[in-house]
Amino acid sequence: MEYNTLNIKRMEEALYHSWSLESSSKWSKENPALGQCGVSTLVVSDISGGEIRKTNLPNGWHFYNFINGKRYDFTVSQFREDIVYMDIPSNRAEAYMDTNEKQYKYLKQKVLQNLGTYSN
């Protein structure tokens, strides 16, 4: 899938409407992206390819996607402060340490369902 503005918007909407306590125990209505970076990065990588990158923050590693040479951080809204991205190459195994199989399978299924919903 070539990433363009429409695809980015669709992915953002699908993720936002898929996040819940089922995809991260840190989720809340006030901050739905909280704790979703690892699991979301894995799901986006499954659907869109690209690379997984990470940045070290005070509370630990933050994961995001690099697709076609461009950074996509779909969970940046969880932070109040600006991020200084280090763009350190990472991998699925490292991102997976931030989630578990149940959360991953749940989010992937919900995102795929919601991508169908937001395809129009």
C-alpha cells in the first residue's frame, strides 16, 4: 500500500476507534493513545510494511513506524511534551515487549474491521 494522505487519515481513524482497554491496560477516554505505541506499531507494520523505529523517553522506549522513508507516529497524542525523535532502528521483537498476544490480536482484528468502515 503506498502511503498517501488518505491512507494516513484512514489508519489514524481506524487506530483511534480500535484502541481500548483490550489493546492496552493504560488506555483511558482522556488519553486513548496511552500505552498503545508498541501494539499499534506492530499492527501498522503488518498492514503497511515499512520499518519500526524507537526513541528513548523518560518513561522508556517509544515505538513508531517509518514507511517509504517517512516517520509516522500514530500514538504521539499520548504525550503532552514534544518528542525529540532519535529514529533508532528497532524490530518486531522489541516492539512486542510492550504488548502481549491477546492485545496484539485484538487490535489487529479491530483495525482491519475499522479500515473497512473508513474506506469510503
